[in-house]
Amino acid sequence: MSTIFVTNNGDFSFEDGFNGERYTFAVGATVEIPLLAAKHIFGYGVDDKTPHLVRLGWLRMSNEVEQAMSKLAKFRFDTQRPLKGHSKAPVVDKVAPLPLKNGRGANVQVA
């Protein structure tokens, strides 16, 4: 069975279930769940997320779609366990500046 890693980057924890299993998505935590559970709970891989948002209770009226989608957007889905403390995208073309010495820049000696 294939799994996916779900990280809750939101400001609220919640619990849901699928196929007799309960999953707790605590703030800042990554949880490994089956792909079918991700599809059922979050609508992962499904174009129309409306039924999933309604089931979660995040969408009760048609004018709440944007708010419900913003809640869903706070969950990150990865096929591999994310590394703690690492950014997914590296910083490119950035060089650390030389430290200042007495406010005049770095001392450089000419050979």
C-alpha cells in the first residue's frame, strides 16, 4: 500500500479517520498515512475538493469556499518523509557578505 506524508502547517490540530484508523494531525507534525486515507480526508489527487471540505466541516455555505481552501492549503503532502529544519527549495546564487571590521569592511591583504 502506498503512503504519503502529511504535515500540518496550520494553527489548529484536528483528528479524522479512514477505514477504522484514527489519524491526529497536530500543528507542526508530519503523519504518514495511506494514499487512500489522504484522498478520503483531504481530497488528495481529486480536482473537486468540495465534498471533502464539506465532510471536514470547513465548508458549510457556498461563500466559504476560499476560507475552506485556505485551511486545506496549510497541509503539505510529500511522497517522502520531509527533513526537519530543511527548506524544500535551496537558495540559489546567494553569497554571504564579508563581515564588517570597524565599519570599514573586511581587511584584505595584498600579496
